[in-house]
Amino acid sequence: METIGAFEAKTHFSALLARVRGGERVTITHRGKPVAMLVPVEAGRSRLPAAEVVARFRRARRGLRLAGTPVRELIEAGRRR
């Protein structure tokens, strides 16, 4: 994995993207300290349909409580103020 400074990364960004597209990983530094990594997107990574993501959030929200009080109740109390 190569390390490259932020200024050089900005200057040669298109070339860096081409290298990453080819499978390389590049660490970007600022004043000698690593701050970011350019890595290829995982091949064949599938995305969930938006409807499935929304359904999962709704299932996760069901039954949430804060200190024994349902979250929905806290939201409604905040709206009445």
C-alpha cells in the first residue's frame, strides 16, 4: 500500500483513481499523519432496495424505549412544547 501526501493526491487525483480502480490501496497523509484511504469498492457488492432499508429501520424502531418511556411518547411531548 502506497502512502501519498494530500497535496500530491489532489494534484494527481485522476491517476490515483485509476490505480485504485486497478485494485491498489492508497493512504493519504496530511503533515505526515494518515488521514484517509482510497480503496476499491468491493466487487459484486449488492445494495438493498430502498423499501427494504426503510422496513428494517421501522422494525428496529419498534419498541424502543428511553428510561422506560416509549420513544414515540417522547417525540409527541417535544412537539407539544
